[in-house]
Amino acid sequence: MTTPRTIRYGLDDVPPPGRTGVFALQHVLTMFGSTVAVPLLLAGPLGLDTAGTALLISSVMLCSGVATLLQSTFGSRLPLIQGVSFSHLGPFLAIIAGVAATGDASPGAAMPWIAGAIIGGALVEMGIGFSGLMGQVRKVLSPVVVGPVITLIGLALYQAGAPVASQDWPIAVLTIALIVLFAFVLARKTHPAASLFAMFPMLLAILTAVAVCALLTLAGVYGSDHPARPDLSAFREADWVRTTTLVLPWGVPQFSLGFFVAILAGYLGSMIESFGDYHAVKQASGAGNPTPREISRGIGFEGVGCAITGLLGGFSSTSYSENVGLVGLTGVASRRVVQVAAVILVLLGVFGKFGALAAAIPGPVVGGLYCAMFGLIAAVGIRQFARCDLSSDRNLFIGGFALFMGLSVPYYFANGGSDAVTTALPAWAAGLVNALGSTGMAVGAILGLLLDNLVPGTDRERGLVEEAS
């Protein structure tokens, strides 16, 4: 199979220790913005003060590290970073509102109920994964379906692109320009330093952009409220070492059937997203498609990671698409790199000061990073779709319909359609339909799956038969 970039380190390769550490740090910095964004978004509704927010961020980092280590070592064993699942934001907010409706307005009161829902949903995900059910789905999911789903993963993240970058466009544009310069210009030169830019474009771009922000801050150009100013407030609030708050920092998990049902839809969305990520990262690694066993183990251990998350005080995790893009951009697909990144994440969660320092990366830098990375994920989906017969009107219709509806239906649900569709349904069914309809990957996967398996088409036409080399 031909890949767009040279695979510098394959899945089983082990780079030299120094490079491994820097590659791993690059993964951590790439996922840090999204990982920190969710606890920052939910801290307000949860009623947390600065200290509580710092604890939540540290817990999330610890959970991401543990889940990543499980996934890369025992699960799919693909170079996948696990982080907070955005598919669960809706259910989390619903749980917070439900707990507040009972009259309990104490800070973090909803966290034990969130933990209980996460653990319940994780058991379902483990059952689907370890039973082999998710791996068998691959037999009915052709590139006609998987391609648009992967594309939707990248396109659905558009809200984290320009809106975040617009906090300060000059710094965001600088970050994008540095990524392009390092990854696609300097990396292709014959100069001895070219390999450095080819292997570490993201890290070098982030460090350079943050350095510019720091210098402008020291020079007095950026005031105390400027979005591009590195924010060290969380660093000052965080403890050096977390000791008594590592396990059950919010108390014993609480269980509610309603909350459990609400979060199941989020798990379905995250499993579909992970299914697409498994294909995207293995394609980016130059190793073909994931096997049913890899998919099953991956989903199963994703559930294990989420269950542990419920005990460590974070949020449920899933594979991170931005880090899939990083693998494709750098050609570094070594699972050892991701395992070292997992250890770094665990340390960031245990040593609160370090995690808080990493959280000081200015928002515009993160926004520029998103603009550069998420489009690459969408392009990987297009490449996957191209594995089917693109001269077939059948395939063009199914892929185009799934892609369009994956963008259009969530927009409809977000603008009043949710109430129109779910009014006559019982509460549990309304929550399920609303969560599915609001998740573009789920809409695209369901519609594509139905049409691709109902409309007649040969295996070769659908891209299920490899062309002879």
C-alpha cells in the first residue's frame, strides 16, 4: 500500500530513547488542549473553584495515561492516545442538570453520579468489545461506510478550529505557518537538520509559538487578559504531588438507571469514532486495515479504561483523532512512543504542577494546531473511501449521502429538530435518539451501513477485496 509520507518508525519499531521521549512529548502536547478543554468546560456547571478545577484536570490526565497504556499494550496495540470523549459531553451536562434539579448544589455534587454512569456504560462497552461483536462488524463495514465516517470525525471538529484560533488570529496563523514550514518545506530539504523538522514538526511549532507568546508577554505587548498570554494561574494553585486524591477524589460512585441510559448513546458514538480511528491510524501507519481481533480488543480495553476512569475521578475516554493525524503527519507509528506518552500523562496527573504548567499553552496556539490537524484526519477518510470503486454511482451516492447527512442531521437537531423528533418518545428513547442524531459520526455510520448492505454491490465494488499488487 502506498502512503503519502514515509513511515519512519513502524508499529513494532523502537526509536532511540531520546527520540522516543521527544516523540512522546509531541503526542502529549497535541492532545493536551482537547483534554483540558472538557474539564474547563464542565468546571463551571459543576460549581468547582480553581482548586477543584485543577484537581479535575489532574484526574483527567491520570485517567488518559492509564487508558492509553492499557490500549497500546493490551488492547488494539495501535499507536492511539486515549483522551476525554466529546461524545459524552451532552450526557454529562444532562447528569449535572439532573443532580442540580434535586436541590444538591454543592461543588462537584454531580461527579459521583457521572462516575457511576461511566462505569455502567463501560461494562456495556467491555461486553461489546470482548464478545467479538465489534470486530465482526468489520465484515459489513466497507470503505464506502468507513471513509465518510473517518471524514466526519475530522469535519465534526470544526468548532474547535477557527473559533478557537480567533482568540488571537496572528498567533494562530503563526502556529499554522510554522507547522507548514517545518513539516512540508524544511523537512523536505537536503540539509542535515531536515530530519529534525520531519520528525518533530508539531512540537517545534508549539514550542516556537509559545516562546513568541511568552516574549510578547514579557515585553508588555500582551496584557493580563490577552488570550495569547501564557496563563500560569493553574500552576500556582496545583499541588506538587497528589497523594490522598488519586482514587475516588469525588467520593463513592452513585448509580442511576436514567443516567446510565443517557450515557449509552455517548458510548455508541465514541465506539463508532474509535472504529474509524483504528482504521485511520493503521492506514497512517502503513499497515493496512485493523483486524477483527484488534478492533475487538481495542473496544474492550477502551471499556476497561473507562471503568478505571470512574474510580480515578476523570471522564470517559476514547481514541484521539488529533493524535491519529500526528501519526500521519510525522510518519512515527511506534507503539513504544505512545506507551511512553502514557507514562508522561500519568506523571502529569500525579504531579499536579507539571500538568498545570502544560495547561498554560495559550488558546490561540491550540486553535492553530487544530486547524492544521483536523483537516488531515478528514483527508485520511477520503483516502479510505477511495479504496472502493469510485466509478460506481452506487458508491458515490451512499458515501455522499452518509457524509452530507452526518453534517446536516446534527445541525437540524441543534436548531430545534431534537424536540420535534423526540416529543412523542419516552424519556429513555428520546435521550438515545437525541444523542445519536446529534453525533455526525453515528448518523453517517448508521445510514451508510444500512444502504451499503441493502443496495446490491459486489465485494470488489465495495472495496472489500484487495486489488492484486
